[in-house]
Amino acid sequence: MQPKKISNQITKNLKQYCKKHNITKAVLGLSGGIDSAVCAALVVMALESKNVTALLMPEKGITKKQNVRDAVQVCRQLKINYIIQSINPFLITYANNIRFPLSNLAKINLKARIRVAILYSYANTNNAIVIGTGNKTELTLGYFTKYGDGAVDILPIGNLYKQQVREIAAILKIPNQIIIKKPTAELYRNQSDEDELGMSYEEFDHRLQTNKLTKQIRQIIKKNAHKTKQIPIM
């Protein structure tokens, strides 16, 4: 892989897409993780810092303060505007007004869906597009929240496996503490992507790229197929 060549090609593709559709502004959620940091850097290369806004949407009691600090560091490094918007008030209001009990899964997915609602509220108000931060590993496995972080306008790193994202992060000068950080969506306390999936991203990438799928991987893909296929029309 040639990280510099690939990052330049993604930037070129973003510029062409935005020019074709008369897009001048973009917004994305910045978590303090590697995927969103890389996406932010690529979008800045395509649209310039002044046209990119990051929304930092922590959940008090769940999101680690270091992740917020890392996200702010990325924003300052890229010289982009950022807004810190806690999702706790929305979660409280929802819980106080919903008229049926919610399962733990519903509560967890609600967080991702609230975040995307905030992103689109900003995008609609400011005539911007919502940048998705999903990588190819996650998209292939269906490891994202339906109508949550899966609801976006464009996916800059959607063709890059997780290990490739790490390689590109290095040349984009993403802070090292972000590159080596344990991947997590922080949808609940001490959540880890790899613990939840039962395998490291490195192994997933190897098996997906070589088509050496284990029974476990096939089960994950089958279980999440409803997220990755077109909605059935009857």
C-alpha cells in the first residue's frame, strides 16, 4: 500500500464529488478516535479548514475526557471550527417521554442515532454534507448502528481496511496517542470494538482481504446483512 498516493486520491475524489454537487461545506462527528481524525484531515485537504466543522458529542459518565481532549487537539491541529455538544440532555428527555420500556440494545443504538440527528441538524442549517467515518472493515462486517453512524452522505475511508487507515493516519500526522488507541465507539462504559467482535481488527483485515472467512466472521456478516443490503421493497 502507498499511503500518500491513496490519501491524495481520496482527496481528489472528494474535491470532484463536492464540485460536481456544488458542495462547499462539511460536518463530521469527531470522537477522538483514528477513523474520524483521518476523515477530518482528508476533508480539510479537499475543502480547506474554514469549510469544515467538527461536532464533539460526548456522553457524560461514558465518554473518557482524554478522548474529548484528543478530538480538540485534532481540531486545533487542522484549524477547524468545533462545537462540543453533550448528548445527555437528549437521552434524558427521550427516557422521560417515551411511553414504552427500552431494551439495552435500543438504549445503546439511540446514542448513535441522536448523534446523527445532531449532525444533520447542523448540516441542514449550514448547507453542509455529513461526512461518514466508517472504514471498510466495519462496513463489510455491518459493524455500525443502522440509521446511526451508518446514516451519512459520503464515506471517505469506506474503501480502506482498519490497518490501512492506521498507515494513512501516520502520514497525515494524526497524533500518535490516537493512532495506537484501542478502538471504541464508547456506547457504554469500557466498551471495546475488538472485545465486542471477538477478534482483533488486524485479524479481521487479513481474513477479509484474503477471503479466509471463519465461521465467526460469516455469522457476523449474516447477522448484520440487513444493514448492508438495500431495503427490501415488497
